[in-house]
Amino acid sequence: MAFSLNPAVQPDALPDDGSDDLPKDLKLKHTWNFWEQLNQGAQGKSGYAESTRKFGTCSTVEEFWSMFSDVPQPSQLFENRMARVTPDGAAALDGVMLFKDGVRPEWEDPANAAGGHFQVQLLPSLGAATIDEFWNNIVMGCIGNTLDLKGLLTGVRLVDKLQNSST
């Protein structure tokens, strides 16, 4: 079974497994920030920096899961539902990002200025659950510090390229 947190793909994605019994405040090696890129057309935003905002920070496993559960799964792109529920309503998104604390998801950030770009394009024919699993494994590898990339990894992005294939 694939690892998807989208209830439409895997209805029992978040079972009650007694995780309340786990120790609290399990620290992550790095503090991570969640960012979102608002849909520029829907929000009337003109530039990348103006449409990108931080919506959360996590330094413990518990904080991570409380925020990650609100982050859309890639399979939700196929449902035209790349949105995150916010206190002031649902926000249409072009992308969600997870970056180390102190690093903005921009090439102009000093931590990214001399960096590279690794891109994976997944076809819908792989199946929603498999695509979700790839994304979830990459995110878990980042926050769990299990990807040995010599400190080169500053963050990951999930970008909706289905709505506007020319971007």
C-alpha cells in the first residue's frame, strides 16, 4: 500500500494508532518553515515574492505533523484542489514549500544563490497514491535528516504545473 495522506486516495490514511502515547517534543535536527505560493491570478498578486508567504514553523515532530496535515497532497492537484484552509478561508495555491529556518524559498537567498535545482515530473498514470508517496518520502527524508546531501538541501517545493502548463 502506498503512503498517501489524501483521504480520497487512502480513506484510512490517518488511523488512531495510539500516537498520543508517544513522547512529546521530539526535536528535529533542523527547524523547518512551511511556505505557500498563492495563486497569482486569483489573489491579484504580480510577483513571486509578493505571492509567497510563510504559514508555519516546526522544530518538533508534533509541530510538523500538526502543520503537514493541512498541506495538500500532490494527488489533490488532479482534483483541482490545490488549496489550504486558512483562518480567513481557503487559499488557492500554486505551490507549497518546506525550507530550513532562515532560508527563503527564493534564488536570491544567500543559501540558495549558488545552488542547483533537482526536478521530478510525475505523470498522472503513475497513480495518485504513488505520487503522494514520492512526495511524502522526500519530505520525511528532509525533516528526518535521512537524505545525505552534504548540507546542500535547503528545501523542497511542490508546484502545481497542471493548471498552467506553460509555467
